[in-house]
Amino acid sequence: MLNERATANELSQGAAGLATSGFCAEIGVTACRRLAETAQIETVPADKVLWHDDAPQTAVGIVLTGYLRFQRYSREGRRQILNLTVPGDLFGQETEGRAGYTLEAATEVRLCRFDRRSFDRLVADDGTLRRALYRFNAGRLERLRWLTWTIGALRPEERIVAFLLNARGFLPYRPLPDGAGLISLSVGRRDIADLLATSVETICRVFKALERDGLIRLLDASHILFLDLDALAERAGLPHAAAPEDPADPMTLVNAARGGEPLVSILPAWRGRRPD
Amino acid sequence: MLNERATANELSQGAAGLATSGFCAEIGVTACRRLAETAQIETVPADKVLWHDDAPQTAVGIVLTGYLRFQRYSREGRRQILNLTVPGDLFGQETEGRAGYTLEAATEVRLCRFDRRSFDRLVADDGTLRRALYRFNAGRLERLRWLTWTIGALRPEERIVAFLLNARGFLPYRPLPDGAGLISLSVGRRDIADLLATSVETICRVFKALERDGLIRLLDASHILFLDLDALAERAGLPHAAAPEDPADPMTLVNAARGGEPLVSILPAWRGRRPD
DNA sequence: CGTGGTCTTGACAGACGTCAATAAGGGTGG
DNA sequence: CCACCCTTATTGACGTCTGTCAAGACCACG
């Protein structure tokens, strides 16, 4: 694990890597600078537990790259992921987890930690930060609503397709000139399954079915080529073709920040191939 | 529909009817008094639409009695209820509903409306109110987490039982001396089904099964006698018997306020009966 | 080149949603 | 006060979706 003292410069480097609607971009320059004083960049491996209910950690920070899962188990071992913390998101700010929630790294994660005490003090002082926090929480609620609605009102296949579509907002994604797009599923099947309340097997089957129908193309286990976005939206049971990028999608509201994966590298290798 | 100008007195009457953890109790006397100036008590019938996405209503207020449902439909007509607004809850404060949400009365509802403009101004002025708002939103998030987890990680039967148990926190409920309890399901089966992402038929079957096993007793369609709370908790797949009233249950955090139904009236009629 | 983990595929069973018919209330008007 | 009707709840029968189990393929890593 990599620990280092973050200079203000490094932090703003990190912040610069985040897209415009990341939390960092909202809080204003002054707050950002004051936070930087206690910030430290850290890299944690996948599956590391950052926080669970009986360990009142002082973990507050922002995810720079990678993904965290906020989850809870049922007694019979079924797991439900309540939130995917994506690059640009604040994490650990919630004190209210009295139930058995845990916060874990879903992938290797680079994050920027703040001293809890300083953070709280800063929140008390800085109205801009407080307002940003408020807006962030509103976004978090909206995201959870999307998830709940998806799980509750859509069938597994629809869920999975809907997830693929709005994953464009927070997973490494690159639109291609011909209307297609390439996405990188950097989180594992298991996590996707437990987010969408389905099974990894069903995910596989749906993926293959979509490929058979020519809507997507599976390059490898973690790279999918979207061939027909409209047909996908149709299949997801969405009102209409979800707008490619900009609005309407609650998930993208908070996270325009992407994973920062070198998505280009895999592209050339597959570029010329016919869809045979 | 009943419209009247609320005097400060009437409002505090209404507020007095709310239990301690209702939103009203949190905002402090001054804010409460200033709100009362523009408040008006109103009674709306069941199924009345209070708000939907393309009608940017100025509806802000507090539910005094009855229940609101905050919901969204899928294209195929499946509905998911995202939140039950219970007595003591603030409603309408969320501006962020760009998706096709609607807010409707699930039962006949008595509510206390505020002028949106005054309310917003008051929020800007009063720090206490703002903090209460923040806490309220945190509670709302926690409630939604509970729902999501319940839908995602529990099977239909478990969901239904879990719902029954924590409905003690927000539906008319009266604990009985012998450890039993009487609850009034003032919201219809359909709404419960769409909240828990299941069907009314399944709810019926589960109820009957629970009655066969002696865990509950169905007095009539909307009144249930809890006979064995521990066994119910077990059946719900909960870690242990959920505490009767006070803590641990996210749903009760925000709403200790109950429905205010004359629950006593039905009681004597069934009291002496053997469980045959 | 083994080994463990994740992903994929197939076979299978059962839970639960859907459809349809009946029962039970609750309200309204004669 | 009864008859009627319409909504909601209940019960039964049925089919299928999808989760589970088990085996195999595919990587990535050591």
C-alpha cells in the first residue's frame, strides 16, 4: 500500500483529473486548498475493507480512481450493494451507518484522504463546502432511487441493460465515431450482480444474448462494444433512447468523472474486425 | 376538499399530534411559529396526485395524518414506490425530480402546507431549520437504503414480514400487555406490494401462511395481531429479534409519528377470542 | 506449467408472478 | 333498511423466469 503526503499541488493534480462535476470541483478553491493541507493520497488494493459498522473509522476522502462498494449482507449471505462510489465521489462522510454496512474497495482504488477533524471543522466554517455537501447528498439519494427503481420495477435483463447504458456515466467509456461506444467493466461480475440483485450467471446469459442479437460485442470479459444504443435503450425498457451523454440520467448527475483507464489501448486491436 | 387558514394555534395543535421525532419537533419554536403564518391545513382524498414531474408545483408541507407514496412507473406499467411519506414527514421539498416521479396520497391525508417562497426564505435564514432539513434528508436516505436492501437481498416472504415488523414504527400500532401487538394496515395491499416489489397475491399468501403457523392473526383485511414477534423476526431473516420499538430500525428513526387511528375500537371485539 | 480465481455454459427445479374466478366489504341510491 | 355494485382482498391453477448447482473454459499470476 502506498502512502504519501500530498502537496497542494499533487492534490490539485488529482482534482484536475476529475471531471467537472466531481465533488472537488464544487467546493471552491479556498476549501480545496485548506483540505489539501491534511490530504494524503493513498492506494488500496481491491477488496480492502475501508470501513464497517463497528469500527468508527475516521475515513473521509475523495475517490480519485477505482470504485468502492457500499454494501450490506443478509443473514443468509445474500449481499446487496447500495452504492458504487465512483471517481470524484466523496466517501466516508456518512456517520449514520448503524446497520451492518461495509465500505470496501471494489477495484484497486486511489483515494485522497482527509483528516476527519479538519474536515468537520472546515464544514462548519465554509458555507460553500456545506452547500456542496448538501447537493452531493441529494445526488446520492437520487442515485439510490435509480437503483431501487431499477431493481424493483425492471426484470433482470432490463436491469442489466439499463446498467450498461448509464454505466457510460461513471465507468471508463469512449464513444466511437460511428455511433458505437466502448466501455470497460472495471468492476467484476459479482459486484454488478449484487448491485442489480441478480446473479453472475444471468449477467453472462444476458450479455451473450445481446451479442447474438447484434446489440453489443464482447471483446473480452471486461470490454464491451456498444453497437446499437437505441436498441439497447429499447431493451432496457427505458422510455426512449437515453441521451448519449449529457442529461436525464440520474447517475451521470453526480459523476461525470470516469475511471481514467487507458481505454484506447484495447481499441486498435479490435477496430477493423467485422462483426462476423 | 377542506381548506382553511391555519392559526398558529391550530398548527401547534397539529404539531402536538405528531410524536417527538416528527420533523416539526426538530425545527425549533421560532421557525415553527414563522412557518405557521403561511401554513394551511388541508385534507386530500386518497389517490389524489399532489405532484408530478412536469407540474412544478409549489407544494411543501408536513403530513399530519395519512400516507403519501412517492413512486415511479416502468414503461410496462410496473410501479415502484420509492418512499412512503408518513405522519410527521416533510414532503415536496425535493426539487430534484427530473425523472417521472409522482407524489400521491396513498390514503386520505391531512397535511399542513407552507408557502414555498416563505419556506425557502426561512431555510435561508434559519440555521436550525437548515440543520433539521439536513438530518431529515439523511434519514430519508437511510430509509431508502433499508428499502433497497430489503428488495434486493430478501425474498418476498422475508420482505413482507420485515415490512410488518418495522411498520410498527410508522403505522398505527399498539403493543399489547402479553407481548403481542395490534397493527393497522392503513395502506392498501397494492401499495405494499409495489413498495416491496412483489404482488398482492403473494402478500395474501404470506399473511395466511403466517396465520397458519400461529405467528399472526388476521382480524380483518387491514388489522393484524402480532402473536410472536421473535418468530416473525426470525422469519424475516433478520439478524435477531428486532427491538420492539426504540432503536436499530432505520425506519423508526425518522418516524415515531403514528397514524392516529382509533386503534382501540377494534380491539375489544376480538380481545377474548381464542386463537382456535 | 500448475493453480486459483473469474467467467461461461448447461441442466434443473421451484418460487413467485400472472391470470382468472370467487368472496368480502363499503358505499350509494332506491 | 335492503339491494346493488364496485373496489379490494382472497384463493386456486398454471407456467416460466431466474437462481442454484455443477462442470468446464479462460486468464493471470506465481
